[in-house]
Amino acid sequence: MNSTTNQELDPVTFEVLKNSFITSVDQMAEQMLRTCYSFVIYNRDFSNGLHDAEGNCVAQGNSDIAVHVGTLHYTCKDVIRVFEGDMYPGDVYAINDPYAGGTHFSDVRLIRPIFDEEQLIGFSQSNGHWSDLGGSVPGSFNVAAHEMFGEAVRITPVRLFHKGRFCADVANMIAANTRDPASIIGDIHSQAQATQVAERELQRLVAKYGRDQVTQGMGAVQDYVERAVRQRISDLPDGTWEAVDYIDRDPGAGEGMIPIHIKMTIKGDRIVYDFEGSHPTISSIYNSAHGATFSAVVAGMKTFFPDLPLNSGFYRMVEVKAPKNSVVSAEWPVAVTGFLMPFEKIMNAIFEMWSQIMPERAIACAFNLEYLLAGGNDLRKPEKPIYMFYEWLPGGWGGRNGKDGSDVTTACFGTGLMSQPSEGNERVNPTRADEFQIKQDSPGPGKWRGGAGVIKASTLLEAENTVISYICDRERAVVWGVEGGLPSMPHGLMIEHADTGEEKWLGSVFSNYKIKSGDRFTRPTAGGGGYGDPLERDPERVRQDVIDEYVSVKRAELDYGVVIKVIDADMLEYEIDEAATEKARAYIRQNRVGWARMDPEIVSRMYQNGEIDEMDAVRRYAVILDWGTGEIMENSTRQFRESFEKRSVAHWS
């Protein structure tokens, strides 16, 4: 043992250990990127963590995705609960249980106890999203599932390595219940090796500084974060703030959006997030268990403290009260694979509340993460006939106080995710990307516009027995603006069948839809919501957005009241008609409150007649329709208008 064992932890050693803990986790990520089998994991749908001997999170990596930040300690503690007293060097355990503090079944965690001689000193944890965990549909996202039994394989804590020996029987049993067992076995070994990287690094630190110094440092870095966060909260005024956001629907119930209500109270150096008033669990996978809800709270709040490391010290002053059997605190066996839909609503509601406390960091609503999953038989590869196409797209974040939103960025749900390269997907799946570009007019209009989303179209190639599922939201709870800003646009997928040429709107949530070779599917992602009154945006900024093709000439006038003359589009020559702009802005100011309260029946007829599009419906008239038929969604419109009045109309001068 090193001679520094019993010395006090001096500031220099503290800093070295703090950064070494984080670096060890970052090295785990590098190991996974170089050895993983799944394309999903390669695109950084993973996270890693280092824990103390009690399972508390000591460090996470710099690129770990937001959704996992508040859950890793829960799953580590559940493994300790099951195997305490029966752990050995070389052991590795697996767990994916959402009801034990995880996220959803696809996020499988491998956890390794770390020993110095015979003394347990900590744990390393590697969490990767496996592209399929069984269940009734490829990709294990069945939106029609009411209970977990139709979703995926639930892995309660189980030993995959015992004293360094691979438990092939257990691993093969798990893999055999998936559609891609070879990749599952490969990812198990990749993640197990990643946990060994952190084990090696922690043991190296022990050899240099001594066991007591290192374990003392693991506690000290948590205490440091706790002190820093408590101090910053103490400097804020006591008070209570409230926000409501919505999930689009309960597919098994009547039309109407599903509210998630949050009341945040700051008192002294503590914060309470109370979800009383949130909707009961719904009859789809769009429910969140308590662990994922806690993670959403932490991820949303951490956005406003970007300079602080994240570990269990951050969690100590945060209390989450979530009513049992609500959409934010589902219990076994309620389906929870789509927890990311309430997750992002929680994050955006927290953004709104913290924006009032820290207006210098204020931000409007971000777009909603979407998953497109397809599975079937790949006729190009007889040696591996079952394929799994699993793709997400970037979109726009909300406009900010003094700055436009981030364009084409991964979702707030998973800020460490990569935007998947089309070439990679085309190589491993029988699909072809026909279009992938920024979606013009997707940014929510505002004094500071939202970031831009994208649009992607793909065609299914040589395949059979293929079904697709689309896991998304904000088709009705459309991305909203704040401080007078306007919404973005509805999400949803359109399919064009090759045999009939028919185009069909499938919306934002469906599973197990059959498609054939040659069928083409297109979906946009929304931009971020606008911040501030769009009539206060500098016309020159609007002109630049038109030049950059973020905004069309048409919507520049409709949304911003900026009239632009096209001099030479090829040469990017556009001029602002100042007199017409002044007139257009005066006209909008005079009429926009009345537009926002217009009879929805009139709006529906205009939409069905082709006089307006979906952007007009949500931005000008605040009406939610069935975007395929034009039918009024009465309850959703009422709820959307309540939000629109509060976030937009109330701030117009």
C-alpha cells in the first residue's frame, strides 16, 4: 500500500483524482466505440459510470447521453441488493429492469465490482442500447403494448461472468430471445471489457495513491458537487414555479393530450419537484417508471449548471414526488419502453421553469426525439437474414434569450447521441436514403428563432416480411414557443406505397405496419420553439434565414411580417421591402389575437380546402387537427390553446 494512505486529501490530489475518475469513464466509451457490434451503440446510444462501494455515482463521462444520468446509481444499487456478500473479482452482472430504476428494457447495463486485494472499493457500469430485446415487434417498441410482457425480455440482476469465467449459458439464453443474438453476444463482451477498463484505471490509482486516498476521493468528489449545487440554490430566491406539458394521446382512450404537471419549490438549499396532477398511466408504452422520471429531472436541471461535474452529490438536494401509477411513476407490469416521451416533456417543462429563475439562460421547447424501427428479412444477406433498422434523426432546440436555437442537433433526451450516417445504415440494412436535408420553415418563429429540424426520405430495397414502427410524439402537443414565440410544426410519418402510388399519413405513433420493397417513407423532425415576439426579429436576420433556406419567402411574411423581394435566387440576392414589411407587421399585430381564437371549424375547412397548411394551423390559429383528414381534435385544441395563450399571446404587445 502506498505511503500516502493515511494522509489528508490535499487539493492537488483531489483534482487529480476527480479528473482521473472522469477520464476512466471516458476511456470506457472509447473501448465501446471500438469493439461494439451494434450500429446503435456505435452511434453513441450508451453511457458509462464509476461508482463507490455503496453504488453511488462517482463519475460519468463527458459524452454520456442525458437520459442515463440519473439512473445508473439505481441499477448499481439493485445489483448490490441481490449479490451483496456474493461478489468476487472477475464478476460481471447484467440488469435492464426499468422498475428497479432503469430506463427501458433496451438499455442493458453490465456492472463489475472492483476490488483492491480482497476489499470491494467500487463498481464500474456500462450501459448500451441493444437494438432488439425480443417482444412482439422488431426493435422491441410496440406502442400498443399495455404491459411489459408484450415489450421485451426483462433482465433482473443476473451474473454473466463469475470470477472471470463467461457464463455462456446465461448469456445465450438472453440472446436467444432476441432477433440478433450474434450482435447481443458481441455487445456483452464489448461492455464487459469497458467495465474492465475502469477497473484497471481505478486499481492503478490505488497503486499510486493508496486505497484510503482513492476511496476518500470517491466520496470527496460527491461532496464537492453537493456543496457547489447547494450554494448556488441557496443564492436563488425561495419560491414555487409550475409548468405543464403534454404527451399527444392515450391510444386506448378518447382524443385528448396527456398532461404532465410539475410544481418546483425552492426552499433554502433544497429543491422539490412535485408531479401531483399528472395523468394516470396510459394504455401504451409512453409511461415512465420512477427512475427515468428522476433522471429527466436531473438532466433538465443540470442544463442550467453546465460547468459542474455530475455524480450522486448532485442528487442529494433534489426530491422528486411522483404519484404512484401515474404516467411519470409507472409500476410493474405497466409498459414503459416509450418512457422517453414523458422524459422529454419533463425536461422541457423544467427548462421553462428554470428559464424564469435564470432568464439569461432561458430557452424555448426543443423538438422531440423520434425512433423509426424496421425489421424483416434482408434478401441481400442470406447468411444474416434478419435485419434491424433502427434510426433517429436530429432536430432543432428552442430559441434562447439573445440567441437562436441550435440547428440540427440531437435531442435533449440524448445530447451525446450521434446523428446516424446514412451510409452506415445503408450498409447494414436494405434501405436507401433518398433525401436528408434541413427542413425549411421548421424553426419556430421568434425574436430568436428555434433551431432547424430535418426531413428524411428512405426507400426499402431487397427485403420481405418487413414491418415498421414509429415512436414519436408532438404531432398534437406541438413544440411550443415562449415569451411570445411561435410553435414549430407537427411530427409524423408519410408512406408512399410502390405498388399503388398511394400516399398515406401514418402520424407519429404506430407499430407493426407492413411495408414492401420499393415503399418510401418520409418524416420530418420539428425545429425548436421560438423565443420572443417574431415581429421583433430584426428583418435583416430574417433575410439571412431566407438566403440560408431556413425560412421561405412565404413564411417570412406570414410568421415575421417581413416582405422580401427575390432579385436573383441563384445569386442569393434578396431585398427587404421596408414599406411592405411595416404594413405587414401592423396587419399581423392587429389581427393575430383574433386568429388565435378563431372558430376551429373554420380553420378545419380552410385546411381541408388547401387554403392553409399545418404550420398555419398551429402558428396562426392554434388549432390541432388530424393532419391526414383535417378533422378537429377538439380536446387537444383546447389544451393547445391554453398553452398558446400563456406562452405566446400573453406576451404580445
